[in-house]
Amino acid sequence: MAETAVDVAIVGAGVAGLRLASLLEDAAFTIVLLEARDRVGGRVYTLHDPLSPVPLELGAEFVHGRPPELWRHIEAGRLRAVKVEGDNIYRSSGEASEAADAIETADRLLSEAAPQMDEPFRRFLERTQLSPAAKRAVAGYIEGFNAASLDSIGVLGLVRQQRAEHDIDGGQVFRIVDGYDAVPLLLLRSLREPGVLRLNTVVERIEWRRGWVRIRARSLGTDLAVSARFCAITAPLGVLQSGAIQFDPDPPAVRRAIHQLAMGDAVRVTLRFRRPFWEDRPELKNVSFLHAPDEEFPTWWTQAPVRVPVVTAWTGGPTAAKFALCGPEAVISTALDCMSRAFQTDRRALADELAAWRYHDWRNDPFSRGAYSYVPAGALDAIEALTRPVDGSLFFAGEASDPDGHWGTVHGAMRSAERAAAQIRAAAGR
């Protein structure tokens, strides 16, 4: 079995891995980038359907705020970004109102929170003076946005996340017009040596000691080995938790940290209709987000301000986890049932208007095993553990390892890559 030798082996060609590869190349390291999928981007997954007027996002879709790590690439690559605008509607028991109340209430609660000890958000929420209806609305927002269980996600983590969002003006949301995959493709094109990327290469084992690493992988049925001075692991938290990548020896502090954190569940179904029929209704003509908290799919969004017949259904947390046991047909059927009630449209007429739908099962995807990470109560120290190099040989990056609260975001993945690149340069004395 032939063995490739480089300075740094990078596991995963998502946004974190690609950004790290670019930074290390700039610092004159030799690298190899090992990716299990047949594409780059990881949980950024865009379909360019010639029958669709817009790219269809099956993974990351929104640019949250103005994080400099991400915007410098958007601007340098002259990628077109449009601000998400339109009406935000809240519909419960058939009545529509502004949806901002739940978001603003959650924001106020976390701004005023001063817990002495970390605790699950549900316990914290139960002690507030909010009405039962307001508690349900806030609970639904926290659960859906964070793809988390309220019995697990911690208040201190949410407070840190909120502060991080405020720092980047996270209340503004954008889309990349030509598809979010333009970002990882831009990063890929920035590599001077395209041959460093190995797709369809599944890392199975990482053997290591100080100053030396050997990676054993399978590539299209063939054994592959890579030796390096350093190894950067950017695989999603869910993959690391599954044990699909074996470490020899096992780094106990990292293993504990990995299992203290949580990989959230989210299900999104992208629906393309023959026409934007909801615009026939005056109250929905300019809808951007529609919230229907009584439904299994409680959040819906259009492509507003771009007027096209595409709608996305979203659910996160325990409800989304249940769909992991269902097939795609059951998921789309449930989505249409929910949409008929949320949009107050006849179910049969809705099906007649449907031209196509797309869905990706991130929970059962072996190379993600979930949507994105969140921090359970008592687990903030685990984030810090993932940011520390292991004996100068193993380095971890990815959205789950950003210490400042940008979890679950593309820019959080980029930030983690910049931190890991600086650590590797320091370890190499460059």
C-alpha cells in the first residue's frame, strides 16, 4: 500500500477543511485534504436544478449577519447576496399575527438572564412570568432555530450564542443568489494545488504520537495511507460521536468533550410549485416567513424578496428526530398536510400545484449524522477542550469547536479554521 507524506493531513472538505487548507498552503505547508463525499462543501449542499428558477438548498441557506470571516469571501469572490425581506407571519389556531414577538421575547429573556449555574432552557423558561402561550412560542423558537432539545440545551450556551449574534448584527439575514455552494467552490479554487483534494476517501483510523500521524482510509474500495506531522480533523460532531473514525491512542479529553456536546436534528423539505399560489392571498402576498407552531413543520419560508414558486418547510429538535425513522415519502406527505393548514389551502389543490420536491436526511447521512451542533447545559468547557491541540499533533476545527458561540453556522466553521491554522503554524514554528 502506497503512503503519501505531507506536513498536514486535513480530514473533511467542508467549509472548515477548505478554509484551513487554503490558509496552510499560504503558509507553505504541504497538505492533503481527505473527503468522504463525492463533493466538497459538507453540510453546504446546493442543487442546481435547470427546472428551478433558483438554486435549491438542502443544507445551509442563510448568511446570518455580517461575519467578516464569511463576508470577505463573498465580496472578494463578487458573490451576489440579497437581504431576506418580507412579512413575518405567526399563525396559530387559524389566526395570523406578527411572529417577531417570540423571537424578541427569547432575546429579552437571554439578555436579562444571569444564571449562577447552567441549566436546561426548559427549566429556566418554566420559572419565567410569561403566559403559557408565550412560553410555547419561545420554546418553539429555541427548539427550531437551534435544532435542539429544550431538556438539554443550556442557558449559558444560549447567552453566549446570543452575544455572538449581536456582535455580527445577526438580526440581518442574507442569501447567496447563485447558491451557497459558491462559497466552498470559491475556497476550492483558491487552492494552488488542486491535486491535494481526495474525494470519496473515508478516513477510518488515525494513529498518532507527538510529531507524527498516520491516517488509514478507504478510497473507492482501495486502502490508502497518509503520514503527516500534523492532522486537522474537521469532520462533523455527529461523525466523531459515532466512532466512525478510530483514534490510536484515544485522546480522553477530546473524547469526553465530543460526547458532552450534542448534534441537533433538523428536517427541511424544499418544495417547487408551478406558480406562487400563496400570492393570491392578500395577507400572504409578501410573506417571507410563516410560523405555524401547532404543526409538525412549524416554520416555512419563501425566497422573498425574490418572487419564485419555491417554499421551504422546516422543523428542528425532537420533532425532526422522529422523521429519521420515516422514509422520504412520509416526510413529504406530512409536509404537505402541514402546509395545507398553515397556508389555508386545500390539500388536493396543493398537491396539484406541486411540481417537485427535494429532501436530504442529514441524521442518517453517514458523513454528517445530524444537522448542526449545540451546547447542552454544563458543557461549555467541552468547547474549550476541542479548541486545544492534542500533544501538538491533533487539531480540531468545524462549527462545533468555535469557542465564541457561532455554533451551527458557516462563519463559525471558518472561524474555527482560522484558529486551527494559527495553532498549526505555532506548533511548526512558522
